[in-house]
Amino acid sequence: MHTFVVLAYKESEYLEDCIKSVLNQKYSSKVVIATSTPNDFIKNIANKYSLKILVNPNPGQGIGYDFDFAISCGKTKLTTVAHQDDIYDYEYSDEIVKAYQKNQDSLIVFSDYYEIRTEGKVYTNTNLKIKRILLSPLKSRKLASTKFGKRLSLRFGNAISCPAVTFIKDNIKTEDIFKCDFVCNVDWSAWEKLSLKKGKFTFVNKPLMGHRVHEESTTTEIINERIRTKEDLVMFQRFWPKAISKLINRFYVKAEDSNN
């Protein structure tokens, strides 16, 4: 019924913790590793836990293509792409499978999440509060089934955490979910494309996995913020007229500046 595809990249010190978490689930899921960067580090961990490694035959095309390859590696009805730095709680797959069984017209089933920072697990902060407000429309099963409701939850930003998402491929009916030229907004773009399809965004309103937040260098942050600002504008224009998109984007940039 359900597969975790652990997307491994280079040599992450957190990969083994991620694998331990997906193997230690209340609901027994299949687990495989997908990678575009095969190496001895990944191979040794795979051997330790008797896991199959699936190597992307077309690496280097971009993160969106890597995600699509990872999803293709799942051969069950439900597939979760587990990001190598993240952690999945014991109840994650059990809750996701139960939610799917009640909502079999779902395109995606996803949970709330918490952040893993240097100080430990963080269940609430400004960022998480805002995202939970944005996801409010999807708490209604009726709205979660409509194009309006799905797009309402996306039009002010990306509140759906990619590693918390499980894909129902039979309902999605495409292998090009993430394929795009974005650097930062790959997942937001994917949800926007899926919002146009018939089917539900099923939200499990419980924090069932931990997303690791890395402290990046100042230079990397500046470069990424420049790219993100441009990509945000493109995304807002998928939901709003051009003039309103520019206003919303300007507001976001000012809000970011005030936080720095």
C-alpha cells in the first residue's frame, strides 16, 4: 500500500537517522533509496539496513527531475519521498494510510510538521503559525475537493511541506509532477499544477514528521533570496493579476527585510 522512497544526495550525516525513522513505523511500509549521486557512503548504509538503491539514469537535470524520479521508484498505491535530513514519527505512515482509505479520491495526503533546529524540535513559531493559517481551507473536506479550495490554500505562499506529502500516483496520472526550471519554488509549482486536477488535497492536521532547518551561509542566503523573490513573483502570477502579484511580492520582500 505505501512506500517510503528515501531521496539520498552525496553524504548526509542525517541519512541514517532518516532511514531508521521510516523503518520504525507503526504501519509497515516498503523502503527503498533513490539517488542521483551514488557513492560508497550511501551504499554502506543501504547494505546495513538491506535496502535497495535505485540510481537515476538521467542525473544533473535539477531537483524537480530528481523528485519525479524518486516518485517513480515507488511501486505501491501511496509513495512518500523522504528527504534524507528529515525524520518521520512512528505514526506517520499509519495516519497517512488511514486518511487515504477515507479519501480515496486524493491526489496527495499530507501531514502537518515541526521543525528540527539546533535547539531541538520546534512545534510552533511565526513561520509555522502562518503556514497553518494558509492551510485552513484544506481542513474542510468539501473545500479540499474543489479547485477553489486547493488554490485558496496556495495563493499567498507555499504552506505544504514537501517531505510531509504522500502521492497517490494512480489519481495524479502524470510522471511530471515536479518538472520545472525553478530552484527554490519547485514544490509550490508542483502543488499549483496538481490543484488544477480533479481530486482532493487531504490534510492530516497533526505534526507527524520533522523538517530539518539548516543554518546556511550569509552569501548562500542572499543568492537564494534573490532567486526566490523572482520565482515568488512567477508563482503569484499563476493565482493573481500581474499588478496584484507585484504588490504581494513587494510586501513579502519588505517583511523579509524587516526580519533581517
